[in-house]
Amino acid sequence: MPKVTKLVLFEKPKYSFPETSRSISFNSLVRPSLKDGAAHKSTRFKRIRPTKRVFDLVVAGIGIVFIAPIIICVAVLLLVLEGRPIFYISERMKAPGTPFKIIKFRTMYTTLDGADAGVTGGDKKGRITPVGRMLRRFRLDETPQIINILRGDMSFVGPRPPLRQYTDAFPEIYQAVLQSRPGVTGLATLHYHRHEERLIARTKSPTETEQIYTTRCIPRKAALDLIYQRNASIWFDAKIMWQTVICLLKR
């Protein structure tokens, strides 16, 4: 296994990334050693992509036997305690210009004004339901995404699928990051998600949430997603999935 893989997977990443703005070029978001693979599809990743898809289908086919009862139990719980809708279906991007509908369990109180759009920051904290808070803690709200995996929209491991507004605002970043199919978990999810949650939870307004997310979260997650691409393998996917389970059990 490449040395960088071991470093990133089992230790706190020792990379420093610059603060950015919407106008900054993509090349400044990653360390110089990663630039040669940032703007073009990784040859290594391209080579394993068919095998990765087979791996996803096999694991999803087996996993749905165990996940289906969880989905049913959560759906009944939401229906009894919070009513409809049970699911939250939203547009995400699997490639620049290529949207798909991601499926999650609803974790927020419903509104008629479209206020669910965008990143959930501190300004929306009061909108999360009691059941939704529990689902988010253990990421059970993500379990319906096994349907997205079976459809081919997502993979078990990859970058989290962005909203269209971010692929439009940062085309260079997502042109590179979304060379790999969006995932339920990934290197960035493992090593940055908790820190991202803390940053976003402290925001007080939609404007502040967007500023923090676009200037601090997007570039750091993109760099980790590119590290994943450059070191992609089925074994690496299996390790990331296992580490994700361990992290969730420790919560």
C-alpha cells in the first residue's frame, strides 16, 4: 500500500491547505505534489473503476439484506413520531452538469419556503427534529442511499455528492473530484467531517455558513478526495468502509 495511504487513513492528515475564495484557481487548493493529478483523471483510478463498480454491486447486494430491516424500522419510527414525508429527496451532482436524486431519511422539520436548500449550518440547528438528530449522529439517515448505489449514481466510497450551486461555482475543483463516483463515505468524510460539523455548527446565518463552507470546507475535502483517487484500490475502499463503521460505533 502506498505510504500516503497509510498516513492519511490511520493518522490525522498532516497537510496544510490555504484559505480560499471563489476566485482562486484550483491549483492553489492542493499541495504541489498533488497538482499533476488534480486536473486529469487518475490513470490508477480509471483502471480500477470497473472492478470498483462490481465491488459496490456485490457489497450492496449482500448488504441490503441487513440494511433493509434498518430502513423499514427507521421509516416506521419516522411515520409514527413525525409523520410524512419520510424521505428527503434532493438533487445532487454526480458529475458537473449531471444531476441525480439522492435519497435520505428526513431529519428536519418541513417548510414550504425552500429553506432546506444549501448546507445545514448553526442557523438551521433548531430545524433538526429529535429523531433526525439521532439519525444524523449514526448516519442512519444515509441508509436509503444503498438504492443510489444499486442504480449506479453513487459508490460506497468516494467524494460526497455536491449541490449544483457548488459545481457551478467551483468547476475546476469538481471536474477533478467527481472523476470518481460520489460516495456514502470517503477519505474526506473520515478525516474532515467531524471538524466540518463543528465549524458549520458555530455559524449564525446562511451567509456565514456559505462563507465557511466555501472557503474552508470545500478545498480541504477536495484535497483529501484527490488523495483517495491517486491511491484508489478495492482494499483501500474496504479499509475506509471499515474505519467508517468503527467511527460510527464510537460516537
